[in-house]
Amino acid sequence: MSILRLSILGLLLAAASLRAEPSPAEQQVLSAIKSPDLSVVHLWAPWCSNCQAELRSGGWLKTVKDNPQVKFYFVSVWNNGDDGRAMLQKFQIADQPNVTIVADPGPRKGDNKIKQFAGMPLSWIPTTWIYKGGDLRYALNYGEVHFDVLQQFLEDSKSEWSHKGEPPIASH
């Protein structure tokens, strides 16, 4: 085997060995999103000004209350393992029956900060994902959510998204 091939193989093995096992929070979310029901995974941190603005607007509380059949997972990331429950309680979200609060144990800064969660890239918070039956329906990966848009995405995600019976697009 050539030195180049051995080097590539070595790099691949090293990269594979560095891949960490999913955190307990990640395992919990990965299991939960397999539900046939809608699940919203919201990655946030209490120190994040964009996340605070979302909470202050009242949009999260209204969305959670207006959608009791949807499970909401508030996942605190980049917060050194703190789940941010106190802030969620301040905005009356923590005790809602369809809300689960979890925390990734990872650090807030530096090279060890997580860059993906549940197999999805994570480069900014807040980040919000909508799942149904284990399938990602929508990913809002950059910044504050507009709650009317989130509500529309929840409504759209209830459908089976089937185009059966529709006429095919004619090709020329």
C-alpha cells in the first residue's frame, strides 16, 4: 500500500476515533423525534440575546399553548451543562405539559463546543427543527424565529405531504 493510502487511512481512523458518543440530551432527543407526532427541537442558551428576545416576545409560550399535541424540546447548548430552566420558568414555559427541558453538557466556547446535534449542523442559536415520525420537516438554522411562520410550518407538517393522484408534470 502506498504511503498516501496509509496516510489517508490513518486520518480516517483518527477522525472516527474522535467522534464522541451522543450526549444524554442528544440521545433523549434522537429517541423522542421518532414519535409519529410532531416534535419541535429548539436549541438555545439563556445567555444568548436572540434567544432572550424570542422568550420576551411571548411567542414561545403562545406557540406551546396553542399546540398541546406537539412536543417541544428546549435544548440548552453551549451553556456548560446548565439547562436554563430558571429562564424558561420566568417566561412560564418550563411547566407546560408538552415541554421537555434538556441540556447538552458541552462547553460554551472554544474548539470543544459542539458543532452538530442529533446529526444536524449547529453553528448558531437559536436554532429550531420540526420533526414528524423521525423525519425532519423544517430546519430554521439561523436566528430568531417568526412565530407566525413557525405556526404555519407546524400546520404544514401535520400533513402526509403526498402528491399521489396529482397529474405528472409534462416533459417536452
